[in-house]
Amino acid sequence: MEQLEQLAEQVGMLMNSKVELQAGECLIKRKRTIDISSHGKNFSCTLDHDISFKNLKDNGKAMNRAEIFLLPSELASFMDALHWHPIPLPTNYQQRMDVNPDIICVYLASEEAPEDFAGRLSAAFNAIEQNTLV
């Protein structure tokens, strides 16, 4: 259990997020505020992204999952950052998307070291935040 706690703390630092351990699963609490313009109306909302890992194995790999909400204008930067990250995507990487006119939900899953998954996700979040500042 101590290994899981240390890993959870490391992942929390990589993601700049709070973490919570529940029955052998690490839940990463990542929030992000976005501005949406739809049908001539503008509003801000704070999103809770579901990010977790569980079933940590002796080899350091775990089942990682994420459900990330993006604006359509953020999708290309986010996906590019994931795919061009220095740590390549594992062969068991899975991804799917639910696309709506104003928001996209990206579902990610892989079995790999949680710190690799978190590092890649953190880089993708940084990429869209950098594009927002431009």
C-alpha cells in the first residue's frame, strides 16, 4: 500500500491535482474552467475530469483511465501533445470520443506506468492552456 500512496502523490504532482485513494484505486481530481460560446451566448463552466489508475502490478504498470472534456478548438492541440510526447503511447492504448457541437469528451485508457500516463496527460493539458494564452 505504501508504493500506491507514493505513486499517487507523484501522479498528483505531475497533474497538479489532488488525489484520493479508494480501495486500491487512485482518483485524480483535475478541474478546469472553460469559456463556451453557443448560439450567441457566452458562459464559463468548471469541469471535473475523471482520471484514475488501479490494479497496480509489481512491474509498475496499472490500468489508467481518463475522461477529458475539451472545446472543439482544443482537440487538435490536445491530441498532438498526447501523440508526440517523448514517452510513446503503449500498444494497448485505447481512445474514443463523443462529439457534440460545443464540447468533446475524450475517453483514454491504457495499461502502463501511471506516471507515464499522467506525464502525457499533463503535457496535453499544458498544450491547450498555452494555446489559450496566445
